[in-house]
Amino acid sequence: MIQGVLVLDIVNKLPAWQLAILATLLKGAVVLFVLLTLAGYAVYVERKVIARLQNRVGPNRAGPWGLLQPLADVLKLLTKEESYPPFVNKVLFLLAPAIIAITGLLGFAIVPIGDSPWLVISDLNLGLLFFLALSSLGVYSIVLAGWSSNSKYAVLGGLRATAQMISYELSMALSLLAVVLMAGSFQLSQIARAQSPVWFIFLQPIGFLVFLTAMVAESRRTPFDIPEAENEIVAGFHTEYSSMKFALFFLGEYMGIVLLSFIISIAYLGGWSGPFVSGPWWLFLKVAFFVFFFIWIRTTYPRLRYDHLMTLGWKYLLPLSILNLILTALLGLVFPSLVPHALR
Amino acid sequence: MTLLAVIFYIAAAVAILATGAVLFARNAVNAVLYLLVSLFGVALMMYSLGGAFVAILEIIVYAGAIVVLFLFVIMMLNIARIEQHKDLQPPTRPQLLVPVILALVLMADLGIAIYAAAAGVSSGKTITVTAIGETLYRQHYLGVELASLVLLIGLIGALHLGSAAWFTHQKEANQDGTC
Amino acid sequence: MISGAPVTLSLEASVLETLRGFYALWPYLILVAGILLVLVVDWFQSSAKSQRVSWIALLACLGSAVSLTKLWPTVLDRPVLLGWNALVFDPFSVFFSLFFLVATFIVITTSRTSKELAGRRMGEYYALLLTATLSAAFLAASQNLVLLYLSFETLSLSSYVLAGYAKDRREGVESSLKYVLFGAVASGIMLYGLSLLYGMVGSLELRDVAKMASQPSLSFLLVMVLLMAGFAFKMSAVPFHFWAPDVYQGAPTPVTAYLSVVSKAAGFAVFLRFAAPMLGVPLFSQAVEEMPKELLFAFLSLLWILATLTMTFGNLVALRQTDIKRLLAYSSIAHAGYMLAAIVAHNQAAYEAVVFYFVAYAIANLGLFFAAQVIHADKGTFDIAGFRGLVHDSPVLAASIAVLLWSLIGLPPSAGFMGKFFLFVALVKQGIASSIASFYYVLVLIALANSVISLYYYIGIIRQMAFYEPSTMLPVCRPTFTARFGLATAAALIVAIQLYWQPLTDLSRAATGSKTPVRAVASYGLVNSTPPRNLAVGDQQ
């Protein structure tokens, strides 16, 4: 009790800028804890859902309904031997999983979960661009992993992943740009607020579909999982990885899924707004749906062939997203009432 | 000298050193990493001048796309040939030391920038996205149009020089085109 | 109107100005339409009939040229500024645009019959050619550093690809690669100079740059040296000439002709425009800003050395060449040297002379490269041996080539003679007016000596054609009627200009602005006679 008062006292004496940094750090710590748990349970949910869809039971040994399975997985990965294959380039080999985990986690810094400055770590003016920059830097992780592993499968996986992510990032960014055009801001909270009467999914159906497709490709999940196609190239770029470094890749992947679900919910589905009482719960519900969606299509669709993937990205999605952008701009010019938030 | 000027000069120094190191790096992957550090330095310079938008575009376009393509090309080179060429092999640990140090300096610089932002030391002028758009599309519209022509020509030229007809005399080159 | 303080316009007037601007842009829009149309139409053509799209390219050139001639009286009256002073359409830029279009028209017609390009897809080729022309025209019209660099880069990029267009020919690809590497370095240096310049001036507009020049600073000289790298690369002047022989030899012949005329002229045009206000030559829209004497002299000395090196090097190395395209490459380097020498004179007469010279040079070079292409088509070689005894194969062809070569030497009666004559007159004029007369006179002497050196290798070709029997190893050259007709026309033009040069001198005078009643032009010509400026050097902080 006395200690608590002491802490408050110290906090009160701090200058404003130190307080701001402290608050940000605290929010970051909370988000980090929640996310790491969430990522673990995303794996659990995935295994359970897939099992259900395939008429199996899924993990059910550790704890009631297998609920402790993520904990068991993490413990297993942590206690495994930290090994480097003899032929790898150690520095880059270690750097690669770190990059993907860092970019995945940093992305959440700009995600607002409610209509309050307390419900977001840092509501950047250029939030959407920050997200795009992080996702484009995430590619380095895969390139370096593939390269530094010094193995055939890893290099092939790295090459495929790089080509795929660069191709789909374009359509993703362009479809988001139409949203920015309508909202008149790159700030995620502004974008969410701009959808107060009508969600952008109704005004931007093409953009939504393009983003949805590009999103799945960006996270390298089935049916776009050719970078790690296990029956061709073992496990792609993380073939040589094990123990905690492998866990970081895993973490990065699930972080990516959750982050992309947040972004699509905020950019197209009105964020925290919903019927009855708006609030963070609506956002979580939407995110949960998209996480489920990721798992759902994983069990439904077969893997695309490499050339089909490139054709889809460059010949269909990219022109479609550009068309969508032009249409949005034109409609905005002709019917200004459609885009009340756009800058003029 | 204001704090932002300090940030600017540190970032500029890192950018220049890293760019110089690109020229002298013996190893291709190493050179690319130096280039990456240099681009981040330039981005931080832009930020310290108030151009956050330009800074982030610098990262998205250059660091996120163009340099990745450089790495991509290095990876695409024939693996068998890489083993013979010393300058194409992955860099060793001492070789990575300098880019890491440069990157750390840059991170410290970023730390100062964060402090400056939190403490409210601003440059007094932030260049908004709207202002950039106005300048580009109103004042320099001819330049933008001409730039689009440059890109079109680049595309046509690359298409022409890179099209498959190049390999008509060596048939097997056409067959293992995919990866 | 354009120089001096910004004038605020009423609404109607500003709308009118904008309309005038787009009227001036019209010829260039036709070219853009041509580029896109060529690409799209080529898509629907089979490879064998790909050559058809050249009609579109020709039509675009023609349409653009016609609308430019309609624009001519308008801009003679008053120059048109477009896009916040980004482009200026004055007689200078319109003249050069027309010049580029005519040259491109000729290059397209020669491309249609080229054996080196036969059997390829030609859509990209013509699109690239038209783009290069468009950017060359913009380069001559650019009034803003951004536009200047962008059009420079567009011209370079399309030239790189054009040089390596026949991509299965080893030498073509090699030359293209050399061109790219060299061009990248040159334009990089130039860009560095431009960014320094922007940092110093704080404005992208050329007229503000000119104002900067009136303050003495060593860094400005450094900037000029850096920029010269880019300009000299396009002019193929020493020491940025290394690409020229290889590229001229390796590129398909029509492309070589194009590079030697349009690309080089674009380099000169932009340099003339850029340097005009600093050299004290009022080129329409630009106010004359007198450079401080020391700085001006340093800059002139730089040009002097560049000119001397360029022409001497070009001529000396040309002596040993056995490949006609390589020989013409060195010859074109030497001609760049002559024109640079004229710029040293930095007066109106020099500008006129350069424009005049370029017309004479273009006719001769386009003709000679076409002749080389015709001979190559039949004999399969670019070696000078292919010219041996040509007079027995086709007297018309041989005679025309002789006249064109004669013009390049600069002997009467030919357009080349008049060109050289005007160059020397400009230099001598400046020498008489200047206190350092020998500075100019020595340059004239060097240029004269160089002309004598060049006599040897040009005459060598004429000798081969006239006084030797044709080689029995090579097939007989049988040029088509069109080829003979075209070359004979070129030769006739060369002679005609010597006999009646008035229209061309009038044109070059109009193109460089002596006819336009711009107030600031009152005392053009001699830097010494411009009124002293109020500001002494020390007044500027």
C-alpha cells in the first residue's frame, strides 16, 4: 500500500514526456503479453478447427479440452537444443526469425481497439503506411532465412516467398489507398471513425475482395503457401530451423494473421463500431471471424501453382485494385456526398 | 544547434558512411546490407526535416521493395557458381560488424528522435501529405507526367531486352525458367 | 513579360495563358498519342508485319511537325510558358523540336528498310524512338531542373534500349551495356550537380539559377563542372566520349544516325539554354545575368580546353579507323568540339552559328549513315573496303557520299563550309571585341588545323570510292531508286545551302532570338557592353 503510493508519487513528479514514454511502454507491455498468449491460442484454435472440419478430435490431452496445449508446445520448443546446422551463416540465420517477430509485433503499435487514445499504443498519423512499411520489411526475414540456411529447399522457399510477397503487397497497398482516399487520412482511428454510417465494405466491395485475397497471400497461408509447400520443398525457407528460432517464425506467422485481421476489420468493417453498443468487443468479434476465415480456407482450398499465383497477382488483382482506386476517385468527384471525409 | 539538427547530422553521417561502405564492400550481400542502413539513415534525415511521409515512403519503396529485389537477384545467381566466387558467399561475422555498428548508431539516433517527439521538440514545420500532393500534382504535374513516361519506357525496354527471344539459340534455358 | 518581377494576371488573362500553354503542348501530345498507338497497334500485328506500325510513327511525326509550324508564329510573337515555368516554348525550343522531328522522320524511313532490324518486332522500337524524340524536345524546352533531369533521363533510357535493340548481336548488346554504365555514371554526376545547385539556389527554375550565377562563388563553378559531365556525355565531348565509338559501331545503323544527330543536338540545345544567361546571351525568356569576370573566364577556359581536346582527339583517332561507323563516331566527336569552340565565343552570333552548323551536320550525318546502311545491305560489311570503287557500282551514290563528306570537312561549296565559316566569324568577332583576343584567335587556329587533319580521312574515303577498282571479294552494291534519290536529295541540299544560305541564317537567327523584340536584348552580343550592375560583389553579404 505504501509502496503503491510511493510509485504514484514518483509518477506524478515525472515530466510530461517521460510520462508519455512510460504510458506507451506500459501499453506495449500489456499488448505484448496478450498477443503472445493469443498467438499461442491461435495455434490451438487452428488445430481444433481443422480437426473439427476434418472430422477429427484435435488436441485433447493437455488440460481440459487440450486447453494447455499451447503451453506444452512452447515449453517443448524452449527446451529443445539451440542448434545451428554447420553450413549456415550464423549471424543472418539468427537475424531472420528476429526480424519477422519484431515486424509482426511492431505492427500492433498502431492498431486502435476502441475510440479512445488510451486504447491504442501510438495512433500514428501515417499508421497505415507504417503497417505497409513493416510488412514490406518482413520480407527480409524470409529472404535472409532462405539465403543464410545455405540449403536448396530454403533458397527455393525464400525465392518463392519474396516474389509472392512483393507481388501481393502492391495490390494490398493499392486497395488500402482507396480506403485512405475515402477516409481522408492514413490514421487507423480516423479510418474507423470515417465509417460511422456505412462500413467501407459496402462502398469498397472490390477493394475488400482484393485485400482479402492479398492478405491471405501476404501471410503465406494455404492456398498461397507455396513458399513452404511441404510436399515439394520440405518446409521452404525455415527448413533448417528448429527450437526457439523456429518458434519465432511460427509466432511471426500467427502475429501476421492476427494483425491482418485487425487491419481488415478496421479498414473495411468499421473497426469497433457495431449494432447495439459499439466497443472493442465488436472489433474482437470481427478479428475472431477473420482468424477463423484464415483457418477455414486453409482446409478448403488446395495449393495454387506458382505461375497461377503470379498470374492472379499481377494480371488480375493489381489491375483490379488500380481500377478500384480510379473508380473511387471518380465517384468521389462526381458524388461528393459519397465520400464526406475525403480531402479536397 | 537544435536537437533535430543533431538527429539530422547523425543520420546523415551514418548514411554517408554506409553508402561509402557499399562501394568498398567485397561481398555482395554485405553491400546490400550497407545499402539498407544507408536508406534508413536517409529516411531518418527526412523525418528530422519534417517529412515523415517521405521518410516512410523511402522505407516502403527502397528498403522494402528495391533492395529486396537486389537480394533476390543475388539469390537467383547460380548456386554452383557462388561457391567459387568469394564475393558472393554469405558474409562472415567480422564482415557484418560494421553494418551492425552503423545500424546501432542509427537506432540510438532514433531513440533521440523518439525523445524529441515525446518531449515536444518539433521542427516547427511538418510537411503534410496534402502539401506533398499539392506540390506534385499541381506545381510539378509536367514532371509527374514525364516520370510516368520514364517508367513506361523502362518497362518497355526491360520487356524487350528480357523477353524469351533472347534465348532462342539455347533451348534448355527456356525450360528451367521457373523456380 | 517573362523576365523580371512576376506579373499578376487577371482571371481571364490567366485562363488565356493556360489555354495558350496547352495549345503549345499540342504537338507533343500528338507524339504521346503516337507512342501509345504504336504500342497498342503492334500488339495486334503478327511479327512478320510488325514493320507496319512505322506508318503510325511517321504520321505522328508529321502531325506533330505540322502543328509545330503552326505554333511557330505564335511563339515568335511571345514565348509560351507552361506548368509553373517548367517548360518554355520559344522559337529556340520549337526550332529544335522541329529539327528533332524531321531527323526522326528520316530515321524512321531508313529504319523501314534496314536489314539489321529486319524480322524483329518493331512496336517497341518506334515507341522508344518517338519517346526519345519527345524527351529531346522537352530537354530543349525545359526551364526547370526537374524537367531538365527527367527528360535527360528519358532520352538516355530510350537510347540505351535502342542501342541494344538487336539483342542477339553480340556487339549490339555489348555497346548497349557500355552505354548504360557510362550514362548512369554521367547522369549520376549531373544529378549530384543539380542537387548541389538546388541547395545553393533554393529554386528549381533556371532563371533563378542564372541569378545565382551573378554572384561569384567557387562552388558554382564546381556545379557547372559537374553538370558539364552530363551535357558532355550527351554531346559526346571529351572526356565523356568513350561510349560513342562502341555504341555507334554496335547499334543498328538507323539508331546510330539518330544518336549522332538527335541525341547530340539535344545535349547542345540544353547546354545552350542552360548556359545562355550566364554567358551573357539573351535567349528570349531569360534575363541576362552577368557572371563575374573571373568566374566567366574560368568557365570559358573550361569550355576552351574541352573544345580543343574534343576536336583534336576526335580527328586524330579518326585517322586510324577502318570501320565507317566508328570513323563517323570519331568524326562526330570532332564536330562536337567545333561547336563547343563556337560556344566559347559566347555571343549571339555563336548561338546562331551552332544552330546553322547543326543543320549542315545533321544532313551530312543522316545521309552518310544511310549510305553506310545501304552499302552494308548489299556488301555485308561496314568496313571502308566496302566503299572501294563504289563509283563503278553506283555513280549517284558515290557522288552523293562525296558531297556529304566534303561538307563534313567544311570545304566550299557546301553547307558545312558555311557552318564553319559562321563559327569562326563568331569567334573572331568576340576576339576583336575582347581584351584577350588571342584567347579566341588561338581557338580558331586550332579548329582550322583540325579541319586540315580531318581532310585526310574524309578524302581517304572519297579516294577509295573514285580511284580504286571494286573488291572482287564483295558483292556489287545495287542501291534502290529510293536510296539513291534520298542521298542525292541530301547532297543537293548541302550544295543548295551554300548557294542560298539566307533562309537558313534567317531561321537560325529567329531561333536564337535576335528577331524578337525583348527589351533586355538591347545590347546583346558583347558581354563587355552590358550596362554595369548596381551591386558590387561586396554588397551581397
